[in-house]
Amino acid sequence: DARVTQTPRHKVTEMGQEVTMRCQPILGHNTVFWYRQTMMQGLELLAYFRNRAPLDDSGMPKDRFSAEMPDATLATLKIQPSEPRDSAVYFCASGLGIWGYTFGSGTRLTVV
Amino acid sequence: QQPVQSPQAVILREGEDAVINCSSSKALYSVHWYRQKHGEAPVFLMILLKGGEQKGHDKISASFNEKKQQSSLYLTASQLSYSGTYFCGTELSMDTGRRALTFGSGTRLQVQP
């Protein structure tokens, strides 16, 4: 089965450090989402791309978060500087819309 | 605009039925349903599109009432494997060309033997 691949699976970092999370969407999928999941906030939409163009990043704290899609096989989410409140599981999902979306396994981020 | 799900949690015995509801205050283009097991990623179950329809997937089915902007997920003759958190995700009609998928807060379903 085709998979969305996210790296790293786990990341522990110190407050103030830069964190980069990567996502390889399924080949042929034109839409990519980034979500953050915490117990308190559920699944929050951070950003999303269609055909590599950013369509919505209103859910992201702009001063520290950035999302890019340099090519069709790679989406990145960066946090600089990281803070303890950024600790969460970050999911990437890709799809074609009407067929639903496939989620990656997530990156569990802990900022100490 | 985040959809509203109810109930927040359900506990069932094997073989019992459950209904999970999802509603929006804005006109919907589509409703997605996903299931997430503890420690895993959400998994797509089904999508219902504007126009009102009902779909089935084994003993799990869903309906979409376009006039009320509501969707319901029906789990019949529940099995232990149905346990998990169910999320509805919605795309708004007004977001032509953008279609951001936003999720409700989830319904935790526990099926006991």
C-alpha cells in the first residue's frame, strides 16, 4: 500500500532550537495538509498546499512556524525557535480530495 | 470553521449500535469520517459529498443532510475493533477552490466484550 512518510518519528529538542519535520506525500496526490494534535486542541489545521501552492496557513503561528513544499515529493514544517507549548504530534496528510486523505504516522515533538 | 461532534464519548457492549453526529453552522461541500486508534494516525473511512447521500462500509454507514448541514455515522453490531476516536472533517461550500479540511473534537468510542 502507498504510504505518506514522515520523518523523524520522534524528536526531543531544547527550547529555542530549530525543528524541521518532513513529509513525503503519496505519488500523484495533489493536496497536502499539516495538522497538529494535542489532547486539549484535537486536530488543528496548520497549513495546506494544492499542487505545491500554499492555500491556507492561517492556523500557524506566523512568527515561528513556516511550511513549504519545494517539490512534489517533499513538504516541510519548520519551527524556529521552538517552545514547550509546541510539544504535540504533527501529522501530514495527502490526497486528491474526493477520495479522502491518507495520514502519515506523525512526528511526536517534545520541547523541553 | 470547526464542526461540532456529539457525543464526546460512548461505551458499548459488543453487538450494540451507536450513532455519532457532526454538525456545522456553515454550508458544507463535503463531510469526511476518520477513525484513530490510540498511538496511531487517523484512517479514512468515507466521504460524503454535497447533494445529500448515504454510504456504507461493512457495518459502518453514514448520512449527510445537506439542508441541516449535519452528518451522522452509524455503527451497527459493534465489534471490539471499532474502538477508537472518530473524527468528522468538513470542507465548506464557500471555500471554492481551497477546501480546507477542518476536524471536530472527536468522539471516543469504547467497545467492551
